[in-house]
Amino acid sequence: MHDPLISALSLCRKAGALVTGFDPVKDSVFTGKARLVLLASDLSPKTAQRVQHFCEDFVECAALPCTMEQLSAVTRKPAGVFAVTDPNLANLCKSKLPKEE
């Protein structure tokens, strides 16, 4: 489990800066509220592609190293698509993502 990342997401949720679920995230991207979009590692490829497509010109989209089940510890219900709406918390989450090889 990726504890620093889970802690950062938990902080976002407590701050009211975590949007959960496909449609709410899509709305937050199109209204300009989303600062970072995150995808669970076990999200279906088709859903991941759809999310990346609607984020394309608006906001950075990153894959999480966590499954929906691991993330449900933060969100209370299974979800695979998340948006962070606070710029500082988005930077915190970005800093906790594993560096790409």
C-alpha cells in the first residue's frame, strides 16, 4: 500500500477537495475546478481512455499505483476516478506519485 499517497488523498477528502466518480470528475474538469485527475490502477482501459480524452486540453491526468479497493479506505465506497480541486493539495498528491521510470 502506498501510505503517503493514501494520506494525501485522505487529506484532500477531509478538506473537501476530492471529487469522486466518473460524472462528478467530468463536471469538475469542464467547470475548471479540477487541478489534477487521478485514476485507480484497476480502472477499465476503456474508462481510463474516456477520462484521459476529456482531460486532454484541461487538466493533468495521472495513474495511481492503488486499486479501487485500496482507495475505498479513503473514499468509503469503491471508485476509480478522482479529481483534486485545490491547487496546493494537487501538488501534494503529484509529489507522492511514484516517479516514472
